[in-house]
Amino acid sequence: MQTKLRQHIEKIIPLTDEEFAVVFSHFSFRKVKKHQFLIQEGDSVNHSYFVVSGLLKLSYTDANDKEHILHFAMEDWWVSDYKAYFTKAKATMSLDCLEDANVFCLSLDDHNKLCGSLPKMEHFFLTKSHYGYIASQQRILSLLTTSAKERYEQLLIQYPSLIQRVNKTLLASYLGVSRETLSRLSS
């Protein structure tokens, strides 16, 4: 499993064996069962997670008890409630396992130590942040400017395996439509 982490990092920066040993020493590993929460609203957020296998859901529940799915995190994704993680505030989102998952965990202290001891890792995390920011902007623009049908078609193109892994109720929430609307779009 550590090979997957190394391959993921090396898509952006090269690492020697010694450097990867330093990087890897900052992570812990966790097996998580389906329906288990890694983060719940109101919790302290102690880790950012790299998904080795499995599928997770990052969501926010509003005052009317309606769940809003920010994104699904599958293999090769990083996920956390980043506002709470970086500011040491309480979580406003929940991170739930939709499938059994294997994740590497990185505490903020270890993140900072790693970036301080290996500047190329700071570059790696900055690049990942940029990609995440771009993806967030694209998602917001999609929600603001495209029809439900266009969002569904974008999802099919971007994440074809997700359709097989997530039930229609969750997909509808992610797309910002009702389950009935999603059923019409997918038929």
C-alpha cells in the first residue's frame, strides 16, 4: 500500500528511497469499515486522509437537516474538512465511508514537519491544493451555470465508475437534484 502513496506523490515530484522513507514515517495507516465516520460535525479534525482503496463521502448537513455532498473521495484522492484541519476549528462537515476503505492519515503537525524537512513535499501539497481549488471552482461553476442533465453527463464522463459505486439518492444530492429528477436523467 505504501507503493500507491509513493506513486501518487511521484506523479508530481520525484523522491529518492531515503526521501520516501522520511515521507512515509509521517503517515499512519487505518482500515475503515463501511458506514464508519472518519470525521463528524463538531469533532476536532486531526487528519487529512489519502484514500488507498474504498469510497468516502464528504458532506455538510444544513439547519433543515438536508445533506449536501461536497464530493466523493475514491482511490488516489485526499480528503478532510480542510477548514477545520488547518485552523484547528471544529468540523462543520462529516466524512463517511461508503465502502470499506484503507487510508493513510496525516496529522497537521506531521504535515508541517514534512514540509519543513522536505521542501519538495511543500511543493507537492501546494500543487495538490491548486488542483483541489480548481476542481472546487469548476464544481461551483457547474452548479451555477449548467442544467441537471449537463451535470449528470459531466459526472458520467469525469467519474464513470462512481455511477456503479454510489446509490441514486447520494448521486442526486451531489448533483443538486431530486432522486426523481436523477431517475429521469439516467433513463
